[in-house]
Amino acid sequence: MTDDAPRRRDRTRVVPAESLRRARTLRQPQTRAEHTLWRCLRDRRLEGYKFRRQLPIGKYIPDFCCPATRVIVEVDGETHIQQEAHDKRRSEDLERMGYRILRFTNAHVHQHVESVLEAILVECRKRGEP
């Protein structure tokens, strides 16, 4: 298998090698807000829902995703202020694929992590079992 060939990520889909490399790279420089939220979501800590970090979905790599419920959580820093049109298009594309996108700012995660977790939990409950 060449380095550019698709690699099987799990039994249900094939992910291009470049997407996997990019996702791995994005996992490294985690913001403080992402780190805070990941501590609460990882290892099925949110009522048994399994979340994954930087999971490639088509041409996008969201911050967090619960594949079972198709809920995506994005933590937006200040750079997202300049790319609202891109984020809107990205959200529309992911929603067409059946995902629900929840966006929170870094500040909101820092100041109100419990309400962020509650909003995520409400959406996961609406969309399916853990």
C-alpha cells in the first residue's frame, strides 16, 4: 500500500491517508478550551456517549464528534471570527450528511463548561442512545 492510498480507519469507511495525517496533526496543538472539554467527553464520561477527537468526516475534521448520534462539537477561537462564511458552509455540508453541529466559543467553554456539557447531552439524547 502506498503512502497516499486510502487506509481503513474502521470497518465501515475508508479514510484517505492525507486526512488521517492532517487529523493527527490537528490533535497535537489543543487549545485550553478543547483540552477542558475533551477531559469531560473522553472515555464515555458524558453519560456513556463515545466522542472522538479530530475525526475526519468527508473533507472536514471537526473538533469532537459522537458518531453514534452524529453530533459534532466545535470549539471556536478568535480566528473563527474572520471565517464565518467558511464555517457556515462547512456546517451546511455536515448537516446535509446528517450531523448536528454545536458551536461554542473558547470563552464560553472556560466560563460555563457545565452548561456546554448540558447542551451537548441534550442534543445527544435527542439523537440516539449511547
